[in-house]
Amino acid sequence: MKKRQLWKRMLCFVLGAAVLPAMTACGGGGGEEESEGQNTDSGQVQLDEEEAWKAEPAYGQTLYYWVSDGCTAAPSIADELGYFEEAGLKVEGYKSTNDVEALGTGSAHIAVGHIAKQLVPASNGVDLCFVGGAHKGCKSLYVLGDSNYQSTEDLKGTSIAVPNGIGNSDYNITARLLDADGINPLTDVNLTQVETGACVAAMQNGELSAALLSDTYAYDMLKDGTLRNIRSMLDEDLDQICCAIGMNATFVKENPITAKKMAQCVKKALHYMNDNPEEATQLLLDLGLNSGDFDMNVEINKSLQFGPDDAFTESQLRQIIDDYIRIGLLTATDDGEQVMAQVWNPLAPEL
């Protein structure tokens, strides 16, 4: 009996000695080896993406961003601060008067511009999509400082100026501002095109009740009491996004890694503009992309909240699409989800 018990103990010892190294090799106490394996996997992913990037048609080619000024100048800021170069991209600025045309034709690969200007063309087949948000605010509805108009309700039955014309960004922005207060922009008011410089005189002689103007243009007249802000995209109950990062949709499809890198650079520039308003404003002035007084531009740039995250941008874009369909600004389809799938393509992880 004692011999049998001794034999069993010896057998257990032998089996235990054999199992222990196997357990160690499978992770019991092998943390260092596991960590090295994870690092190898991570490095392999980076190598795989690098090889995939090299296979893209745009790899090593000169890429173009649309040059704009003021609040839409983030691509120029990204270039000036060296973000594109750090990402391994060779870029040049492309100057034209129309960002929708520049993106749609592929003359520029990336731009920051008004959603109100780009959304309808994108839904109608123009070859562009939104890859991220840019900022809030930018334009407001103004009346004369000494006028009797105290709310948008008072504007019913009057003429309101939308300087860049019917169907363009000023018209669409004004329509949404009025719609937010239950005013039908198609029947309750007369939205009419009047050149920006003529709007104040037209209000003074009674031809207009209000005008949609950029906050930069109206700044001094707001300060001296000539104008009064009656509704703004920055009002707390609205808090509306204004501009987004747009890209040529075919370029994004054919060059997903290059497009992601470009989008990341512009997002990085937007965060810089938000976190460093004084430095960013001075840089824009030095580049000739801001005009006017330094303090005015700093104040306005601080209000724009550059670099909204993708979740906010997506929710805002859905709301804009739904409003445009309901108001009748977007007529290609009444399926908001279809439009969303067509125009929204977030590329760059949040910074």
C-alpha cells in the first residue's frame, strides 16, 4: 500500500514538472514575451498601412487644398505650420472663387467651406463629401439698431437680404434661422438678393427689414449701434455648425489613406486655431487671410469654436438635411438617410 502511494506521488511530480513549462510558455509569467508580441503586431499594422499607402494613386503626388480666408483658412494654417509635411504629404494651395466647383472637379482635394453652400450640390451628384466639422457660427441676421424689429416674428411680410443669392449659403442659412422660429421662409417673408455693401442703405430707406451678414463685416456697425443682431447661428437655443471639411469624394474612395492624412492635418489646424486664437489670428493676418483689426478677429475667432468632434458634426448634419428636405431646399430626395450616406464620410480619428 505504501509503495502504491509512493508511486502515485512520483507520477504526480513528473506530470507537474512537464506541465509547468507549457503553462509558462502560454502566458503564465510570460508577460514580457506577450508584450513583445503585441508590439510586433502593432508594428506590422503600421508597415501594412505604409505599403498600402504606397499603392494609392495619389502617393508621392502633389495634392491641392482650396485657399480661402478667415474662418475657412484651416488648410492654409495646416500648410504654414508644417502639418502636411510632417504627415509625408506634398501640398500646394489652389485658388479659385468657388470651393464647390474646386472640390467637385478634383482641382482641389480638400477645403473648408459652408455646409449651406456645399450640401445641396453634394446631394445632387457633385463629387464631394464631408469628412469632418470645422466650426460654428460665422453669420447672423441683422436689423438696424434703431428699428422696431425685435424678433424674427416681426419680420413677417417684409423683405430680407440674402447677399449671395437664392439657393446659395446666405439663403439657406437665413431659411433655417427663420424656420427655427416657426416662420416659413418661402411664404412668410421675401428673401431677396442684395449686394452686401448695399444692405445697410437699403434697410435705412425702408426697402429691407433685415440682412444676413458675416459677423466680421457687421462687427463695427454692431459696436456703434448702426446694426443689431436679431438671430444668430451662435444663439444658445440653436448652436448651429456652420462649416465643414469637404473633400473630393472620388479622391477619398481611391486614396483612403492619403485622404485620412489630409483630413487629420486640417483637423489638427482647427484645434490649433481653437486653442491658440491670438497666435492663429496673427498668422492669418500675416498670410493676408484675415483683414481688419487684430482684437476684432480674435474676438470673432474665439466665438467660432473650431474643431467640433465627429459626433456633433454628424448630429448637426442630420438635422440640416432633415430641415432642408422639410423646407424644400433639398429636393433630390426626401430620404434623409440616403443623403447622409452619400455625403458623410468621417475619416480621421478624433485628436
